[in-house]
Amino acid sequence: MSDTTELIREASTPRQPQRPDKVRSLWSDAFHDLRKRPIVIISAVIILFMILIAAFPGLFSAQDPEDCRLERFFGAPSASAWFGYDQFGCDYWAMTVYGARPSIVVGLVTITFMVVLGGVLGALAGYYGGFTDTIVSRVIDIFNAIPFVLGAILILAIWRSAGDTVWPTILALTVFGWPGIARMLRASFIEARGLDYVHAARSLGAGDGRLMFRHIFPNAMAPMMSGVPLAIGGLIEAEATLSFLGLGLKPPAVSWGSMISNNVDTFISGHMLLLIAPASFLLATTISFALLGDAIRDALDPKLR
């Protein structure tokens, strides 16, 4: 009897409607996937550490990298000089710390300019098509015909007054780097402009600007965002290459590339740390950006999960 009473009571008690699970967006779903990957966490920590060094080098070294004394010629590592001294008597840990800023600044600022310039031109070409697409596509073809680093070398070889500023390097890399972003975004806009949600927004009276930047652009960003970390790593490598060739920063300014260039011979003479230290920082940074880019690409593409 009691069991029957309980069943009747449960049946007569109104049940609260269950709330459906919140539908996550592509970006939210990608973020939840990325934060579960140890390689992403390690890469992000390394990248943030390098950015912190570049932004606040004084927190990591109290020494002036330009304070060089010949009596400290090839001094051994110590508590006050973790990496020892180079052939000019400069504190090599301080040089490694302060050498991070040019590489990081070139990578982040150049990718910003590339995304703005290439994004706008790629969006216009992909959305409007026709004559606009033809002009932009031919310009992209012209720049793609010139090798990336070779074009930057050409600009910096002509503009030899670089001095201790990274802006000539940023300009050279931006000029030959934006076509890749433009081509990628152009393809995304061409694919998205014929989808149903774009036609629906247009039928409701949305203008070209709203369609491009409110509806199409957020959905076209996924392929581009996965390539941004990879591009930053490539730009940091390109800056190091240009500095290695003597076309980047000029002394007394330091960067990882110029430090590697100045100490190639010291590796043979037995002072291996002078080459290994900046090369290790450069390698750790570029590999971290590459691994992060691969992880973002996998997270944003459901086919790769």
C-alpha cells in the first residue's frame, strides 16, 4: 500500500523542466579542447615568459648589456653573470635577456600589420569579386613571386640606415608577408559569401559593411587564427636571419640573431655557451609558437579531432 502511495505522489508532483545544455560556440569549444592539452599549456607558458622578458628585461637582469669591459674577456659563468662574458667582456645573460625584445616585437607588430593589411584586402577581394578580386589577386601573385626573406633582404640592403630600431625590419617583413594572410582570408570570404546565413542577413537589410565584418569575418577567422602563431614563429626566425646576415639591428643594439652571428667562431674555440644560449631561446620561442599554431588548427577543425 505504501509503495502505491509513493508512486501516486511522484506522478502527481510537477517536475521542473530540465534546462538544455548550453550550446557552445566554435571558439568556446576550441578553448575547452586546447586547455586540456599539456603541449598547449607548456607552449603558452614559454611564450608568455618570453613576452615578459621582452617587455620587462630589467626584472630578469640588473646588468647593462652595453657595459663591456675587456678585462672580463671570456669570463666564466658565475652567480653575478649566469652565462659568463663574451669576447668583449659583456654580460651574456643580460645580452640574452635584452636580445629578446627585438625578436618578440618584430614578430608581434609585424603580424598585426600583416593581419590588418592582408585581412582588409583579402576581405574586399573575396566579398566583391570581379574587378576588385582581379586586381588584388594579381598584386598577391606579384609579391608571392618574390621569396619572402629575399625580398626583405633586398629592402634592408637598400635601406642601410636601420641603426638600433626594428622598424625597417618590420616594414620589410610586412611588405612581403601580407599576401599569405590576404589569400587565406579571400578564400574564406569566397566560400562564406554564398551561404544561407549571409543571404538571410542581406534579405533583412544588412549592408556590405555589416555583412563583411559582423557576419562573414568572425566565421572566416578560424583558418587565419590557426596560422597566426605559425606566422609569428616564422617572423621571429626571419628577424634572426636578417640580423645574422648583418641587415637587422646594428651594434650596440643586440638581438638573438646578431648574438648567434657574432659567436659562431666561439663555438669552435670552446666557448659553446655563447652560441647555445641565444640559439636555445630562439629555438624554444619558435617551436612554442609552431606547436601552439598546430594545436589551434586541430581544435578549430572538427575533421582533425
